[in-house]
Amino acid sequence: MNRTLKDVAALVRARLLGDGSVEVRGVASIRSASPGDLVFVEEEKSLDEALASRAAAVIAGEFAAAAAAGKPILISGQPRLAFARAASLLVDSQRYEPGVHATAIVHPSVRIGNNVTIEAYVTIGQGAVIGSGTHIGAACHLGANVTLGENCNLLSHVTIYPGVKLGNRVIVHAGAVLGSDGFGYVRDSLSGCYEKFPQIGGLEVGDDVEIGANSTIDRGALDATVIAGGVKIDNLVHVAHNVRIGKNVVIAAQTGVSGSSVIEDNVIVGGQVGIADHVRIEEGAILGAQSGIPSNKVIRGKGIVFWGTPARPIREYLKELAVLARLAKKR
Amino acid sequence: MNRTLKDVAALVRARLLGDGSVEVRGVASIRSASPGDLVFVEEEKSLDEALASRAAAVIAGEFAAAAAAGKPILISGQPRLAFARAASLLVDSQRYEPGVHATAIVHPSVRIGNNVTIEAYVTIGQGAVIGSGTHIGAACHLGANVTLGENCNLLSHVTIYPGVKLGNRVIVHAGAVLGSDGFGYVRDSLSGCYEKFPQIGGLEVGDDVEIGANSTIDRGALDATVIAGGVKIDNLVHVAHNVRIGKNVVIAAQTGVSGSSVIEDNVIVGGQVGIADHVRIEEGAILGAQSGIPSNKVIRGKGIVFWGTPARPIREYLKELAVLARLAKKR
Amino acid sequence: MNRTLKDVAALVRARLLGDGSVEVRGVASIRSASPGDLVFVEEEKSLDEALASRAAAVIAGEFAAAAAAGKPILISGQPRLAFARAASLLVDSQRYEPGVHATAIVHPSVRIGNNVTIEAYVTIGQGAVIGSGTHIGAACHLGANVTLGENCNLLSHVTIYPGVKLGNRVIVHAGAVLGSDGFGYVRDSLSGCYEKFPQIGGLEVGDDVEIGANSTIDRGALDATVIAGGVKIDNLVHVAHNVRIGKNVVIAAQTGVSGSSVIEDNVIVGGQVGIADHVRIEEGAILGAQSGIPSNKVIRGKGIVFWGTPARPIREYLKELAVLARLAKKR
């Protein structure tokens, strides 16, 4: 929807330089901007290109304050953030018509809040609770006693096993599976067969979590798997039983976290990382892509990047790689 | 459901110390036990904590036989196994009401055993056979001529391609795909284009297999992919065409097995392991997490742990890592 | 369906030796061939086994031209390719009855070509376009304004987010997710929270692409993710936002490609490879299984195999491994 730059500036807390009555109606990259679009630049070197683009206006950092601009500029201390917020105002995010589709099979005991949208072919089991403003996409399946908070968005084909609890504003992308049985067996030393260890714990997911397409998060064995608020999980990630993930942790695609491991607040985990069982990743550590953390290890170091398998501080790892390359060249 | 300790002891073949008339109604971890729960300890050092917990009774090893217990103890040579078996007695595992949901679309030619449950929005193709006691969860899709044994449990959104055969008591978690086309092409050396090699082989899965959420197992190209009895496969695992997996093999999450490889009985495969094509993992070998086995290799060594890429005995690998770290420190 | 060898020879452009009136009705491996089957051999050493098999005829290379054959032989410069083409003639590939199932929920605005099959419980949003001859499997979900070309085949449980465009003859296996949101956030430096960066770009998939089961391909952030024609993607592969993949690229299972990376034409990518963001893999390079390409790297070398993390030419990598093993043995 259209907004004046004056409005946008106020809402994203930016300082407006130029004509505030100009209207914008979308966001774009500099290269593909159309008239009416808002673009952003984080570095001074891209400013000229942005100003020369077809965009209606530019969000930029303080460096742009002195620019002899041909178009209005919104100055922000965090231009990328201001752009993201402007986008959420301007972009017609898919609006769902509230209501329960005639083909949805919702157990009569389910409690449904206001302005909930339940799409075609959804099935919801006994005792579930759906918070206001939540959207449940086509063909999702929610087991008995699942609880969803307010303003959640489940895309299509999501499966949520019985008893799982989600907070508010949780986004779950298509095909994700929440609350599946953990991978736990006991081997009978006589027969050599594996028998199922009980997988009856819960799964609790905090507010503002986003879970990527086809990711899987297992319920706890006897206690719960817990994902704190603000966690962002990419596609095809696996989280095992009894794992605890702290606030604002980011986990890139195809990473796996094994049973009972703990990831503390603000950790950043790259793609295809393997975290074995009973590991502790302490606050603020950064795990490089494909790194591997062996069982029972503790990784400590706010802001330090770890890499390799077994993961070590990246400086050590790069030094080892250099030494090895030199030795190989000598032969 | 409630059981007396005397009954539980008999059923899990444990020796009862104390009052056999005490009733238990669930299982729990020591920390979260409520009155009425059964807990277990494998190591003597945790026994006091278990006895001091709110649990009604404790399953433990022989070490507990002499304990001055404030509560009944069940002594077992395999306490974890006894606990798992007790759990399967006590925990109200989801009981499914037999019957075919009105919205399930089942081809009239499908043969359905007794006490089968087919949930909403399931579709089953021509000529399929569903064994007695089997449960097919919401929105599963079974192609033509699929055969399921008795007492299988398919959770929701499972896809089974035509002609796949499952044994008895097979559990398939949500979103898993069984019998998809293998990844096989022939490159036309003139055009540079890839053309599809026929993927028309079968997929046979033995008894007591469990397959994790969103895992994918391809059918064979011309012959069959075969998973033997007792195999346990975690989430997001990939098994390619023509692979043969032996009895009681365990495969952790996100591992991939490439075409025509053979994994013999009792092998243990960690998470994120990559097994290339035409590999043979011989009986009882153990592949550490993230290890990689190059094409055509044979891995031999019952009980030996292999690690790294290319995988080697872990002792060698750790020695190499130590040597490298020492060299890097010197520079 | 049955075909005479004379017909098959003409259609796959092979030279027929022997009785062209013999009929074949299927393809098989040498070991499992039944009378009536066609088999193939690529290497002379397997020719005798093929001729001794129960197969009706053999496709082979020039080396077989002089064989004193007990059965007809089809000589081809590319016997594997000729076999694949013969298979596509002979094997009753699943034929779908055209029509829209009564339970499919298709928005009235959707434009549907001729001979389209839409199976049970499919949902298709406003403004979608479905090309002639396309099959949409059970319980697929297509968002608004999705465009499918002609003769596409979507297996079951596929999700396609709004606005995604597929070319002709695209095959999408069960559970794949196309057009999901990219993994992009901006961290508010004050609150420490991550806010969603707009993920509103498109996804364009070219002709003759095949996408494996449970793979996920994200839409672009502001611009598009682009998959060129002839690309083959295995199961559980992840492709992030803004990635561009060139013609006839092959990507094996569980590989991940991070944001804004470019894979040029004819690249071959092994399984479990990790390609970080803003990488360029130049034309014709080959990435060995589990290799890892760090951010911003350029990989150059037609026909050269790269291996390890960070990926280097395989000769260097193997030399390094050898040096290291030697050093470790000395200690």
C-alpha cells in the first residue's frame, strides 16, 4: 500500500531529507527498482548508484546526509534495518481471510481465537488451542493438545505432533515437522535388537521463532526440547530430543543438533554444522559452516569463530591448513 | 494405565525388592518424576538421587541390591532396557480408533486387514495391501500396489511411491518419502544433456524398521533397494537407489548413503555421515559423525570407530590431528 | 508395451545385429532379466554374461559387433544412453488419467491446459497457470500466481509458494518445497533481535529440471532465484535465496547452496557439499562429496575435481592427506 515518505520516516525512525509528500509503494534492489520503490544503501560507495536508480527514495546511513540528492533520502543509523521495517509496512504481505475452510477437520473441543484462518484440508486434533490472528496453511496436521500462540503463520503441509506448544508470532515453513519422536533406543545385549526408549517429552517453542521448510524438531525423551524466543532456523535443519536453544540463536540450513545439547543465547551456527550429543555452545560463539563439535564438548568464546571438525578457533585451524599445504608442496 | 510393581517386574523380568502392591502409572526422568512414576538408574552414583526423588519406584542394576531403600527397587541386568519396556506398558501410547475416515480415498481394490485405522485425507492407490492393526496418519499418500505389513504406524504426510513393500511393525514418521526415483541420468555426449536412466526397481523394508521425519529412501534403478529388519533411521537421512542395509543397523540424522552401497548387519552410522557409491561397510563397524567414505571403499572392523574424510580408524585420525596441531604451534 | 527390436533400434538409433522381429517388452539388469527384457553392457568384459542371461536382446558398444551372439544385439556408440531411451519407450511409465479430481480445490481464475491431471486434495490459488499435459499429485499445494509449463510432473505433497514459475517437463518429487522464504534477517544492534528482511523475490525454474524428494529451494530476497534448464537436483538439497544455477548442472543429495552464489553451466556437485554465500563455481568444475567452499570464493577449472574444506584441487588435497599420514606414523 502507498505511504508518504514522511509517514515511512516516522515509522522507521529515520531522518527525512527532501520532499516528505512523495509516495512510495514498494521496496526493491537498486538494480531492479521501479518508480515508487524504496531502496537502501549501507555503504557510501553504492550511494550514487542508488540515487541514479529509478527508485523514488533511498534509505542510507549518515554518510548520505551531505549528498546533493536528486531524490529524497531517509537517514538511519541502521539503514538495512530501517529498510526491512519499511518493507513490512509497504509490501502487501499475504493477507489471509479469517475463517475455517469447509474442508478443515477441527475437533469440536479445539479452542480458536479471533481472526484465525484455517485453510483447506487442515486436520486438528482434540484439545488443541489456536491463538488469535494465527494462520494455518493448506493440509497442515496438528495433533491433539497442540497449542499455538497469537499471530502464528504455518505454511502448508506442516505436521505438529501432539502436545507441542508454540509461542506468539511463530512462523513455520512448509513441510516442517515439530515434535516427532526422538531417536532413542536401547539395545538388548542378548538379542542384539534395538527397542524404543520412550519419547514422551514435550516441545516448547518461544515467541518470534521462524522455522524453515522441511526442518525437523524432535520432542524430548522424558523431559522437553526447548527453543527460546527469537530463534531463527533455516531449511532442512535437525534438532534432536532434549536440546535447549537459547534466545536469538541463528541456525543456517542443514545443520544438525544431537540429543541433550545446549546452545546458549546469541550463538550463530553456520550451515551443515554437526553438533554431537551433550555439547554446550556458550553464549555468543560462532560456528563456521560444516564445523563439527564432538560429544560432551564445551565451546566457549563470545564472538569467536570456530571451524573444522573437531571445531577449533578459526585462527588455529587456518594456521594448520597453511602448515599442511606448505609441507605438501615441499614433497 | 496403572500397574502394580509386581506385574511390572514380571513383565520386564526384573527382581522386585520391596512392596509389590505399589502402583505405578507412568515413567519419568529423575528430576521431573511425580508420585506414581517409575524412574531408572544405570550408574550407582545416581542411585541416591533416584531414591530421594518423588518417584514411586526405581529400576536399577545389581549395584542397588544392597541399598537401604526408602522405596521399591526393580533390579535388572539391563536397567535401561527394563525401563524402556516398562514405559511401553505404562505410557498410554496413542491408541487409534479403527476405521476408515469418510474423507479417505481408498481404491476399491485395496485389501485392508482387521483393526486398521486410516485417517482423514489419506489417498491409497489401486492394488495396495494394508496389514491388520496398521495406522495410516492424516494426509498420507500411498501409490498403487504398496504393501504394508501388520501393526505399522505411518504418521502424517508420508508419501509411499507405487510398489513399495513394508514389513510388520514399521514406523514411518511425518513427511518421509519412500520409493522416490533414484538419481540416475545418462549424459548424451553430443548434446551435453542428461537423460533419465530408468528408475523402476523396488524398495523393500523389513520388520521393526523405524524411519525418521522427512527422510527419503529411493527405489532401485533396475533392481531393489533393501532395508533389512530392525534398522533404525533418524530424521532427514537419504538412502539412494540400490542400497542394501543389513539387520539392526542404526543411522543417525542427516546421513546420506549413495547408490549401490552396502551396509552390513549391526553397523552404527553417526549423523551427517556421507557414504559414496559402491561402498561396503562391513559388519559391526562404527562410522563417526560427519565422516566420509569415498566411492568403492571397503570399511572393515567390527567395533572399530572410523572418523574423518576419507574415514580412517579414529586412533590414526586423532594422531594426525595432534601432529598437525603441534606443527602449527611451532610456526 | 511390446516393441520389435527393429522398431527399438530405429528409435534409439542403434545398429541391429540379428532378428529384428524379436519383441521386447521391458528393461532389466543382466542378473534379473526375464525373457522379453532388454539389457545393456558398457564394457566388453560383461558381454558374455549379458549374452548368457535370459534377456531377449542386448544393447552394447562397438566391441560387441564381432560377437558370435546367441541373441540379437543393438550396437550403439552410447549403449547406456540407448538403453535409457529404450526404457522410456518400453516401460509403462505411470499414465495419468486427465481430469480434475472432485476434491481438488482450484480457484476459478486458474487457467488449465489440455490433458492436465489434478489429483485428490490438491489446492491451487488464484491466478495460477497449469500447462497442458501436466500432472499434479495428491495433496500438492500451489499458491497464487504459480505458473507450471507443459508436461510437468509434480508428485505428492509438493508445496509451491506464490508466484513461482516452472518451465516445461519439470519433475518435482514428493515433499519438495519451492519458493519458500529465504533466510534473511537484520539484527537490531540495540535490542539484539533479528527482524525479517523482505523475502519477496521470485523463483524461476527452467525446462527439463528434476528436483528430488524433500528438497527446498528458496525464493529471492528482492530479486529472483534462478535454476536454468536441464538441472538435476537430488533429494534433501537446499538452495538459498538469489542463487543462480546454470544449464545442465547436477547436484547430488544433501548439498546446500547459500545465498547469492552462482553455479555456472555443466558443473557437477557431489553429495553433502556446502557452498557458502556469494561463491562462484565456474563452468564445468567438479566438487567432490562433502567439500566446502567458503564465502566469496571463486572455483575455476573445467573438469577439475575439487575436494576438502576449504575445497582445493583433489591432487593437492590427497598429497596433504598423504603427508599428514606419514608424519603421524613417525611419531
